[in-house]
Amino acid sequence: MSWNMNDTDAVCSQTFLVVKNATDLLSYTPAAQTTITVILPILLVFGVLNNIAFLFVVFRVRGMKTVTNACLANLAVADIIFLVTAIGQRLYVYCKSPIYADAAPIGLIGCELGNLTKSTTYLAALCSVTLVSMERYEGVCHPQRSHNRTGEKTYRWLLLASWFGALMVSATFIPSYLRYETVCMIWPEEYSHWPNTWSSCLPIEKWWTIYKHVAQTIPFIVSLFINVALYVNIVRGLNASVRRARLTSIKDKNVKLRNQIAWMLIVNGLVFFVLLGPYEILSLVKATVPIGSTGSTAVLEELFKCLSYVNSAINPVIYISMSSRYRAAFGLVFIPPFGKNKFRKANNASQNSAISSLLDICRDSQV
């Protein structure tokens, strides 16, 4: 692998004479190399293919075009963009420079667009998970409001608004990486083939970094509390629905299907917050406590970043593993002989479930 050494046109703010034992601090550790060359490409391919497969199923299968799946499709789009941007940028930088966290290969524009895209998709994903919980809450606890076209249009506008809001909030983070600084490096003779400069995207003022960490963590905390409250009410609503739905065996099957999808979404939301939580906690700690850039902190940060990548990659796996309806839909698209009858049965049960929900509304209105 070769790197560009002819950086004579760069304007260096400082010049460093790097001693031999300091090169290890500026290069990728063996663990970081393994992560970037093995783990991250696997997560990227697995996550992108998984989410594209889910979008394809929602697009191809008529019975999958629901408000819930519109929110989940929105989440899948956010996950794909996040994975491609976050992991793709890291792979590109690693291939272009042997210096750890060198921003020279992407430049200031790359820093701006990369961070803006990652923040926007992250916040949009938070909104999507919350909208899914809201939709299930409406469907379980207030079904009379979920069976109308107005509700569907409302969620469409909410999905668009979530992207716009995520972009606006992310735009306020731009000053936290707006100062592009380049330093010149004089390497030991055996490292003379390394780049002569090392660039970083830094905040225009130190407090902008603190602002970014706090402002990015607050939506996570607010969304977590909102979703937990919705999950509690959904579980209560499911239990109440089961108690009311002891009329026929067909009814019990419908209730089982509805419960299955609701539990799937609850588990998906909990996994989302569990996998993202460690990185957000670390971000908040870094904003409030000057812990510095120690080796252990770097390892933790790398581990927590990988958890966030896993979160964006595994959602369709959760759908398939926890819902027979989603398994049947995937089978219908990718294994037609296997999935056709199964999806027809699941779709009929879903239609019966909708009728059952309307009957629940009628009974509730008579109480």
C-alpha cells in the first residue's frame, strides 16, 4: 500500500519531529486493524443487504404496506445510509492513510458531510423507533383512531418531519468539526514513506464539542423515556385485549398474531436502546468529565461504536425471528414455494385481526 508523500502545498499550523517510539501512538493498533479490515466490512455488507431485503419485501408484498412497516422502512433507510457513511468513511480513510484518525483523505468537506449525515440518520432512526411505538400504542390501546386514512397521512407527515428535524438539529453540530487543522510530520527514516501531514477536523471552540455530546444525548434520553412509557401501556393493552378476547378459537389466533407483532416491535425497540445506550453514556461522560484520550477510553469508544453498527444491521433479523407474518413475507419473496401459503394464512389472520379490533371498538363503545 502506498500513500501520498507530496504534501508540500499544505499549510501546517505546527511541525512535529516524531520519535520512533511515538509512531505506535499515531498508527492503528492490531485490534483496530482487525476491527476495520474484518469486522466492519462484515457488518457493512450484512447490514446493507439485510435492510435492502426488508425494503424489497415491503415493496413487493402488498400485505406488508402498513403504517408500521412504513415506519420500519424509514428506519431501514436511515440504517443503510448510516452504515454506508460511518463504516464506508472509516474504510476509505484507513486505505488512504496509515495515520490513525487522519482527516486528510476526506478533507473538510468530507468531515462536514460525513458527520452531518451520521447525525441526521441517527436522529431520524430515533424518531422512527418512537413513531413505531406510537403507532403500536394507537393500534393496541386506541384502535378506533388507527383504522382511518387520517392516521396514515399523519404518520407520513411525521416521518417527513422527523427527517427535517433531524437535519436541522444535526446542522447545529457543524461548528464542532468546522476547524480544519493540518500539522507537518517529520518521521523516522523507516517511516519516511508515510504522509508528511496529518489533518484533523476540530471544533471552532472547545465548548462546541461539549454541546454536540449533550445535544446528541438528550434526544436519546427523551426518546428512551417516551418509548418505555409506550411499551408499558402497550403491554397493558395487550393483556386487556387477551382478557376480552376469549370468545372463539379464531379470535385467540388473531390475538396471538397481534401480540406477536407488538412484542416484536417492543423487543426491537429495547435492542435499539440497549445497543446505542453505551455510546451515548460515554458521550455524556466525555462532555461532563475531562477523561482524556487514554487507551482504555479509545477501546471502549471503538467497542460502543461497533455496537451502534450492529444495531443498524440486525433489525430485519429481529423481525424474522419474532414474527411468523414477517417470516412468511420474506419466504414469499425469496422462497416463493415455501412462503406463498404461509403468507396467505398470515394475511388472512391479519385481516381477521383487523375485524377483531373493530369488534373490540364496538364492545368498548357499548360499555
